[in-house]
Amino acid sequence: MPYLDLNSHFYILLRGLDLSICFIHRVQDFPVAVGAQDFEPLLPKTFDFTTFIQKCCNMEILQIHEVNPQKRLIEKACETLQAGGVILYPTDTVYALGCDIRKKNTIEKIYRIKKIDKKKPLSIILPDISKMSDYVKFVSNDAFRIMKKAFPGPYTFIFKASKLVPELLITNQKTIGVRIPDNKIALELVKTLDSPILSTSVNTREGDYVIDPDNLDKELKNQIDLIIDVGVKASNPSTVVDFSGGGIEIIRKGKGDLFFL
């Protein structure tokens, strides 16, 4: 029996990003649904469902080396960011959703993806401490001393935000969370993009942090433009410390040690 010709006579109906696919076969101008169990025996043995679905949905998966990120793949991911896309990328803790913070519509999309109120704070990733003064109003001597030892590392530090931070990302207290993760992919992304990127953790339906892209919910996958997959990451989020009030307030104890207390 001949294999199905996937390039003609068949139309595709995708349901999320799983294998619940129906091929619509046009017979004498009448569409007839054909179930997966009917057409699967007719497919070539080399047919790759995952690749096929990715192409249909325009969602890309990049496998980038975490220690020595390939420049061309970093540039490819940045093209997605520049075009207003949402990416899933690794940090030194859990995976994060990200976008170019200059893209207001994409920031709003991430709030919708996470199904959270816009008043809930999100963080940004910077390439190094030298960029802090662009996005943060004031850093005390104590905070700077701690940052020099903590960054790059699994910490989110909260400061008063400068005018360069988009209003959508500023809390009612006029603050912003800043990360400089110990992850070369994340740092190369912001360096190549020449702009901070959003950083917010991703959760499964059960509320657990996503530490492996394979664990992403179908609904969530369908809203992401590009995934950088490096395998399983740490299960602990970053340690969050608030310096915005002049003192040191621990908001969340995560992967980062509290060496400064």
C-alpha cells in the first residue's frame, strides 16, 4: 500500500501539541475526518511526529550548549525576541519565560500565558552589574558589596526601578527584580540582544516549577515561539532579596545561600 502524500490532498487540524491529529482528506470536495489510528500504518517509518508538529505550529526547539553556546543559535533566538516572540530558556535555577522588555505586547502576552494579574511583579535579566545603574535608581554600598559576590548567581535582587524599566514591569512600590544568572545561554541572550529580557518561572498544572521542557503543558507549549532545551534543570527557584527599602529583606529563600546575613 502506498504511503500518504502529506504535501497534497491532506489538510491538518492540530489539537494543542500532542499527537491528537486529524488529517482532513478532501474527497469530491467534501472533507472527511480520518483518525490517527487509520492513517498511522500508512505513514513512512521515518516520519517524525514531533518535528512535523513543530513545523506546523511555527514553534522551534533549539538545543544550545550550556557551557559554550553556539553563536548562530543564540542569534537565532534573539531574532525571535526582536520579532516580539516568547521564548522558554534555561537559567541557573528553573526554566524561565522571556521576551524583549521593549516589546509591550509580548510582556502582556506573558501575563496572559501565566494567567496572573499585571500587578504581580516580574524580573529582568541583565548581562552584568555595570548595567544596573540604567535600570535601578539607587544601590547602597551594602547591596553593591553583596551583588559583587552573589552575581552571577541564583539570586533576584529588588530595587527601585528607573524610568528605563517599562511601566508594565514596575510594581506598585515602583520596584523591579533584577537577575544576573550563572548561565551562559541567558547571559549571551541579553548581550546579543543588547536589551534586558524578562525572566519569570514557569509552572505545570500541578503548580510545580518546570525543570524540563518535556513537562510543559500542551496549552503552554502552543503559546511559546521558541524553546531552548538543555535538559533537566535545578528544581529550586532563585533566592529573592529586597533592597528597595534601604535594608535587607528576604522575600524567598531559594537556591542561593544567605551568605550576607
